[in-house]
Amino acid sequence: MDQRISFVTLAVRDVQASREFYVDGLGWKESLHVPDEVLMIQVGAHVVLSLWDRDQFQVEVGPIMSGEGVAPITLAHNVATPGDVDEVLAQARNIGAHPVVPAQERSWGGYTGYFADPDGYRWEVAWNPGPLGEAVLP
């Protein structure tokens, strides 16, 4: 098996709310939208973010775990400068993302903050110094 990820699929409560957040709010371009079923957005050369209706997700994949707290996953959007981190977090705040955790210097040398999408999935907005941080930028 090749060392890569092709799709990241998140089960969402409301596909239209996700579309309003990602496409209308963040300005991302949809690759496929089937109302009330799925929204797919190509987020990299070979990576698609799939936002799939929770009920249909469960039919195919199985019951979703539920409970208090945040989902045990984060998605990351890396940027070229610490100032870019602040700009993206401000954009998320302006389109109604909640919560938005302000960026801060991290002990490992980076600068990161977080915002939540309409289903509470946490996006880390990060500036990572060094070769690995540069390798994930377009």
C-alpha cells in the first residue's frame, strides 16, 4: 500500500450548513455536491475532503460514537507565516466559526490556533518552521 491519504471523510449533521461554511464562507471550491448527501472539496493535488451526511455515513460505515468533548481528530491548514495564521483565524471568526482559539507560540517552535466548523471539527491553523513545515505548503 502506498504511503498516502486520498480522502478525509467527516460525518456532518447538515451538508448545506457545511457547504455554507466551507464554500460560501471560506471560499473553497466544491468538486461534487449532492444536496443533503455529500459535499466533496479537493484540498490538495491528490486529497479530497468529503463531508458526508451523518445518517448516510452510519448506514455504510456503522454507528457513530457520541458523547461530550471534541472529536478525537484535528485537521490542519498550514500557512507560510505567523501573520497568515492570524488572518485565517480572523476569517473563520468572521464567518461564524465557534470556538476560535487564538494563535500562540508553541514549545516546539511553531505558531498555531484553532477554529471549529459547524459540526465542531477542529481545524488547526499552523505555521511550522523548518523543512517539514515548508514541505506541506503549496
